[in-house]
Amino acid sequence: MITVLGPTATGKTKFAANLAYRLDGEIISADSRQVYKGMDLATGKDFDDYIVNGRKVPFHLVDIVDAGYEYNVYEFQRDFLKVYADILKRGKKAVMCGGTGMYIESVLRGYKLIDVPENKQLRKRLSDLSREKLVERLKKFKVPHNTTDTTDIKRLIRAIEIQTYYSEHPEIDRSFPEINNVIFGIRFEREIIRKRITERLKIRLESGMIDEVKDLLNNGLSSEQLKFYGLEYRYLTMYVTGEITYDKMVELLNTAIHQFAKRQMTWFRRMERSGFEIHWIDGNLTMKEKIGLAMNII
């Protein structure tokens, strides 16, 4: 599999589509908000990016659930595995593309996530234990990965809750296909990213992003439901409902997207430190140069 990642506004999708076209592949989106129907402009569904040399490159996991639903990483991993298996069955190459680090890593780590229910009785018993006792308790289990934060009490209790559930349900299938993966990242200097984000926001506002939010509200979504999706939906909803002015909305939203891009890069850098090799490609190169570099590495 090929994975294409990077912060927002770097042109990941266009690059991934061109690479998939070259490899006779299909895109699997790893974007936590593009799964929602009717949420297009604010989530950055640039459908034209999937058209290469007049041909539409097939893509998956976009527009698969209704707006208002709270899709999660467990469902993404489940849906990814189905699509991935189908793509391979048809003899095509899978190209995963997105900026949602948690979704990407849930696949690249190679362990199946289970949506473990809350165990209130266990949580109550564990809440009386010290951090040291909780760490000791967790070490009694065979932890399947090494990312558990043992400095946070809530995360420790959740980790024990998950491991307890696994031990009580040995019949659960937690197998995961072994995926031979090459990771590419698209990067720009920080100032260029900031400029691209600001320019893209201006274009999307002029293209009807506010009307998109109004339509979602008119179709029955509450303002709180829309705010749940964060970034554009939070601030656009605040503007549409009269909580803030247009200028304040643009200011707050622009700042929030810049901060989001920075958090995305922090996640990807952490992935590198934990052992993932990311081949970073200069976003300023032409598409032909980018594809040439990628093909040499592949």
C-alpha cells in the first residue's frame, strides 16, 4: 500500500490521485470529516482533484454516513479493511490519503481496534488506586502496542479497561492483515502553509461555505451537532447563529486552521520518532517531479 499524508492545504489529494493513476490504484480516504454527506466545502472535498488526464480515479470512504452521525476510528478501521481487501481482490493498488493522524496510524500500526464498552464497576474500583498501582496492574496484561500514556490516570484506567475486556473475550478476532507500506508526506515551509491556508479559506467562503452550513441547519442538524465537527463548522455556525460577526469568524477560523495544521505536523513527526519512515516531498515541485521522486522510491 502507498500512504500519502501531510497537513491541510498541501495538495495531498491531487498528488495521491496522480500517483494512483500512475499505479492503476484507488484512493482510500483517511479524513475524519470527509465521511459525512453534505459536508463538502468546509471539509475540503475537492472532487476535481480525483480527475487525472480526463479520467476519474476511484476513491472510497468519502460521503459514507449522514451528517449528524458521530463516526469514529473503530468504524474507520473496519471500513478501511473491507475496502482494502476489495481493492486487492481486483488486482489494484491501494493508496491511503489523508490528514487525520489517528485514522492513518490505526491502519499502519497493524492491530485491530475494538470499540470496548465502558465498565463502570471496574472504573470505580480502579479510581481508588495510585498511578504506580495502576501501572503495575496494566503490566500484568500483554499490551499489544507501546503508545499507552502511563502518566495520565484516565488513560491508564482506560487501558486497563480495554485489556480486561480483551482477556474476558478471547473469542474476539483481532487479526490484522500484514501491509507492506510506503509513506509519502507533502511538505511546505510554515509560512507558505499559512499563506495557502488563508487563500484557500477565502476561496471556500466565496464558493458558498456559509450556505453549506445554513443548509445543514435547515435540514435538521442542531448548532451543537455542527460545532461538534470543529474548525469551519464551529466558527461558521457561530456566525450563522449570530454569536460572532463575519470578520471575527474569519479571524478565529483562520487562526484555528493554522493551529490545526501545526498539530497535524506534530502528530506526523511523532510517528517518525516512533519508527515510521516518511518520505517527505517538497510541495513546491511540479506534479511530474513529485511523481518521479515517488516512483523512484517505490
